[in-house]
Amino acid sequence: MLAVVELGGNQFMVQKGDIIEVKKQDIEVGKKMSVEAMLIAGVDGSDVKIGTPVISGSKVEFKVLDQKKGEKVRVFKMKAKKRYMRNRGFRPSVTQLEVLSIA
């Protein structure tokens, strides 16, 4: 089964066993969390259920694998012909999740 879920303001298409990285969630490593799905479909595209905005009674379970920092994001500012340049960067906090089940 495929499911579309919204976590941290972003939408992810997931299957059982997938590992995804989302914006930081306030859950301890090793704990489980569940979210309602926005769309559920069979792998071949059959049996599609679409929510408005979520499917009531649906449940996608995740297990928190890790809380870590993501890849560095560069923030570069420049004003043409003024000799103004700023180059900064930061590493956002991310949560790594594994999909346990889709119902």
C-alpha cells in the first residue's frame, strides 16, 4: 500500500518499510507515532481513497530512528554593483522515521 502523509508542513509518499527524514518532531528515539493519511492507494494504483483533507480512521505508524542534523544549507546574499556579499549556512535538525504499517 501507498500513503501520502503530511509531517512538518511537507507531504511524503510512503510505503511500509520506507525510511524518511522530516523536519524535527518532538518525540524520543525509539518511540512510535501515528498520523492520519491524506491518500491511500494500492501499489498498482487500484483501490484509491482520497481524504478531505485526511481519511478519517486511517493510520500510518512510524518509529523514530534518529534525531540528527541534516545537510548544510547555504544562504548567500548579494547586491549587484555595491560590493555586498554575505555567505552563511546552517544545518537544520531532522528526524529520521521508519514506516511500520499503513491501515
